[in-house]
Amino acid sequence: MLLLLFETSEGRYALDSKYIVEIIPLLNTKKIPTAPAFVTGMINYHGVPVPVFDFSAIEGDEASRQFYSTRIILVRYPLDEEEKLVGLIAERATDVIRCAEADVRSSGILLEKNPLFETDDSGQEEIVQLFDIRRMIPEDVVRELF
């Protein structure tokens, strides 16, 4: 598996590259009236309107901080029989790691997301949450936006 790592103030997350279409710089979005606070708006991607979600806001934090490494990750969201393109604002989306599926294992704590253990420079393991698109981005909101 090839995983893109990114962060929030709550920790690090990993997204399987098979869902990623492109990673683009942080852009201004067109606001959507009455959308939830974690929907920052829409962008035009090659003539296709794409809703953009702020991952930090989904997690209940404040909006993502605008670091130089904050990006919009364009991902395929499986919806019924097709896939929709959505954007995900993520902080420090700069690292990529390769691991075997066997490296993704349970922490022994009941979590809705599977953790991945990564060794840092000190040799200690760090818990990195595996980002599940369908669990993290509410389907009913995606359905309503399309």
C-alpha cells in the first residue's frame, strides 16, 4: 500500500493512494449557503464542480491551519454505483509511506478507524489513523451536495 500522511491538531492520518486523484494547492472555495461548517465550499476542477471538506472541522476542531503544506486532496468518494470527486483540506500533506497491509493492525482500543503504527526517528512507534473516506465524510452530506 502507498499511503499519503497528513495531520490535524489531534494527530496523524494516512490515506490509501488508490483513492487519490490529485493533490493541489489550497485554493479559495465558493461558499455553499446552508452547508455544514466542515464544507468549505466548491472548486472548479477541469470544468467539474467539486465540494471541498475541511478534515480538521470534520474531526470537530477548528478549521485547518493554512500552512505552506496544507493541500486539497482530490479523492474518489464511492457513492452508490459510481464515484464522485470530492476535495479534502488536510494539513501537512507532504509525506508518503509504503507499507504492507499486514502493517495495519488494531491498537486493541475500540476505534471506528484502523490505526497504522509507524516508527519515528527515535525508534518508537507512533499511531497513525487510517483514513476511511466513507466513515469520515458523511454520505448524506455528499449525496445532498450532488
